Amino acid sequence: MNITCYPATLSGTVAAIPSKSDAHRKLICAALSEEGGTLPLHAPFCDDIAATIRCLTALGADFSETESGLCITPVRRQPQAHLDCGESGSTLRFLLPVAMCVCSNISVTGSGRLPERPIGTLTDAMSAHGVQFAETSLPLHASGTMTGGLYEIPGNISSQFLSGLLMALPLCDADSEIRLTTPLQSAAYVDMTLETLRLFGAEIQVSTKSGLLRYHIKGKQILHFPDDPDIDGDWSNAAFWLTAGAIQPEGSVAVSGLHADSTQGDKEIILILQRAGAKVEEAASETIVSCGTISEFDVNMEKIPDLLPILAVRAALSDGDCRFEKAERLRLKESDRLASTSAMLRALGGQAEEYPDGLCVRGGQFTGGTVDAENDHRLVMAAAIAAIRCTEPVTILGAEAVNKSYPAFFEDYCSLGGKITKDSEIH
């Protein structure tokens, strides 16, 4: 599906969608809890959350929609299961170790770039603890039962490997310890995992030795569904609306339902926009952003990799050069995001220079043009926001990729005043 977006002013308020990161974790913990319960999640679900629900169903959980949300009946141990992870890296990396604690024989598939994304660190650790892999990349088959004990993994490859182990090891018979062999990147995502596990009653102790983190996990733990759990508002996707407010000469954009005390690392978008000259106001339950100055800025992307595409749009409109550093892991996302983001900017009349681990974006103006989203949801949304500051329309090829995280994105875009053509009709 191709969508054309036209220059426009976005203004008004949009409600934050549920955090995909928070929902993945709470769905898994709910399915592993003793009694199950209801999470405040409602259909339609984005593709990644649908993948987690589909895989948990294959592992014996049951889901039903109610007025209060999604009612979850816990996992029943299965002799075998097939996990179709779609394009969701979180689903794959979280559920691979979890599955081998509740099922003795699994097959796992994925689509898009997921089979190319690395999982060797995780499969190596699991292979040393009772799991036999017929293959080490998708599609794969695994058998056995994951055991507790000592796990040593690097902390600078993917925090999702660590999160998956942290969710699985409380189910093992023996106690476990995870020792990181390198400093942890994307620590906020691991903090979210720990927060969720503790909400469900898990006991996990964290210590440090020689500057490296260690996690101590008791075996044979029973998770319990908490009273009145909520799902955090999604800072990662709210960043697109907040940045829209920051790049417009007139008007402001407000997002409701965001929590300033969230463990999501992407809430740093507010500090970055402020540092680059935007005006930010916190009013009641809304975060409101409007344009002040559009100054140059530099960002270390190590802890906030998902913000690169939309921050690059902001950078391309600045009054100087902006640098994005420590972003090499972005080459392993739904697209090679360093290459695809720089290609998007150039397609719209901007200037960007790509480095092995980052970008330099030169400030200026957008004209418009055609962007190949390369099956990357964040490229779709970034290009749509860029369109409001273009002099000509922006056509986005493969705009359906937005369904991976935000199926209602273009509905919300239009509700704020955005103008698009889709199937030859203007909205």
C-alpha cells in the first residue's frame, strides 16, 4: 500500500497507544502466572503484539476479549508447539527461552528481516543449559528442557536476550545467575523487564562486580497476576507526534496518557527536543510540544535506538549539522536504519552522511518526493511527519509496514489535520 502525505499543520491532542514494549512483557508474565487475569489491551493489536499472543496461544495459553480488556488463561505445558514470530524480534528473543521451559519440542519461524537478525548469543547460552538446536537461525527446531545454573552473556549485543532469560529462568527447577561479560546497552528495557517481573511477584536480585551486572534468580518461582495492572503509554511512538509539534512554526501537538516516571528509555525524546529548542509543557495528563527554535543537536543513540528516524527528520530542519553516534545496532532492525534513514532524508531533499556507527545530518529544508519505507514501520511514520514541512507531497511506498507497531497511525495523523491520499481518495 502506498500513501501520499501533503504539507499541512498538525495540531490538537492524540492519545498515546499502549506501549508495545510494556505489553509484550505483561502478556508473557500474565500467561506464565498461576491464575491469569485481564490486561487493559483492546483489539486491533499491532502485528508484533499479535505475534506474541499467537505464540503464547501455541504454548497453551488462551485469550478472550472482554469489555475490560484481554482475558488471559495461563500456559498449559505442551509436548510440542510451533511459534510463528512474524517480524517481531521481541517475540522471538523473549519467547525462545520461555518456550523451552514449558515445552520440550518447538519449531520457530519468522518473516521479513527477522531470520537475518542475530540470535546466536541466546542459542549458545541455551545450548549450554539443556536445549538442543537443530539450527541456530530461523527457521529452527529445538528440543529439551532449559535448566538453571550460570549464564554468561554479553550485554552489548541485544538487551532482549537478557530480558528473555530473565523471564524464563524463574520457571527452572534450579537457581540461576546471569553474568554480563560486557557493559549493558539499552538498560532501560531491562529495567522494564525487571519491573514487570517484580510486579508479578518474581524475586530477582541485581549486583555488580568489576563494573559488570549480575542477576540472581531463584528457581521454582510462581508468578501471580497483580491487582489492576495497567499498560504504559508508548513513548517510542508518541515521539513522532511530539516531534511534529517541535518542527512546525505554528500550532502545537499534545499527547495524553504518557507517564513521566516510565522506565521506557525513549521518554528522553522530551529532553532532546527541549535541548534543541522546542517548547514543552506538562498540563494535567498531556504533554504538549510546540516549536521554539530549531537548533542543531547531537545524540548518543546507544540507549534510544528507536528514536533515530524521527530525530533525523528533526535534524534535517535544523540550523546546523546534527550527529547521531553509537548507532551501529540500528543496522540490524527491520531495515538497516542507518542506510534507510539517510536514504529517506535524501529522497525528500535533505542531506545526510552515513558512517559505520552513525549519521551526520545537515540542516536545511525538505522539498518532497518518494520514500521507500523498506518494510520499516518507523520509516513510514518518520516520512509522514517530514511531509508536514515539505513544499511538495511525500509518497511512501509500503506504508502498510506501520501495522507492525501502530495500525491506527494514519487515522490519528488525519485527526490532527494531516492530509493523505490512499486508494485515490484524499482524507
